[in-house]
Amino acid sequence: MTLFSIYVFQRIGFDVHQLQDDYHHKLPSLKLISQLKSLSKMRKEHYKINLEVQARMQDKETSDLTHLKVLGEKIDKVQSLNSHMQSIIDSKAQLLTRLQQPYVGEFIKLEAQYHRYASEFLPEIAPLLADLSTHLDNISWMKFLNLPDSKMDNMLTELGSTLASLQTTFQSLCQMRNSMTNVYSHQAID
């Protein structure tokens, strides 16, 4: 509608706004344009929502590295672990003396379902703990031991000959014991 036609219709007494609305509803191209406008608005809203969802997902994935609260909690945990380890290191001598003394006091609190495992485990580990200082001394001795191959060969040869002589002596003692048993049994019969 042109401006002149609008002016004329107003003068005659027609409601121009009503005519324009009717005119827009009757033309399919104008309907299509209004639908496209509403569709583009919906797409913009959909894009904004998707962008916000992606931002929240990225924030959730990187929160352990980017959020100060999470980093502060991790730092506090590391500091408490560090102070605990430092207290263990500081009381090393006291811990060693307590570990070397036999445990006298209350019983070990253990749930019934684990009692069988503890009763099997403790007897197996007790000899190892008793000989722990000896094993540690052996390890430190081997660390500082320096034997060349030629000296090791000589020691192994001596060890072999000593072992052979001990074996011969042992066999002789066993034969002598059997002979003494036979002599004693013959004397008892007579």
C-alpha cells in the first residue's frame, strides 16, 4: 500500500491498521518473511544456548586447573601431606625405637572378615621383620664391597674344596656313628 492510498482510506473512515494486518495475512510472501524472521530469532537463541552449554562444559572439564577454589583445596592437601611427612621425618628416631620394641598394649582392632588373612600374614612377616636390620646391614655391606673377578674365582674354588672336605668328614662321622651303634647293639645282645 502506498502512502496516498493509506491517506485516502483514512479519510473515508477505514481502519488502516486493520487493513494492513489483513493485507499481510493474505499474502504468502509476507507470511514467509515473518516466519523466516521468527526462525532466525529462534536460531539466534539456540546458538546462544549452545554456546553457553559448551562454555559450561569446558568450565567443568578444566575446573581443576582454572578455579582458584579447587586449586586452593589441592594446595591445602599437599601442604598437609608435606607437614605430615615432615613430622614423620622429625620423629624418625622415636619411630625407630618404637618399632624395635615389642608391642605391649591393646589388641589390634581388626574386622572379623579380615581375621583369617591377618592370622596367615603376621606369622609369615614376623621373621622377616626380626631379621630386617641384618638384611639391611647385608645390603649396605654389599654396596661397599669391591671384589675383582679373579679374587672371586679364588674364593669360590676355596669354598668348593672346603665344602668337599666337610662333606667327606660328615660321611665319615655318619659311618662311625653307624659302626658305634652296631657295636653297642652287639654288646647289648651278649
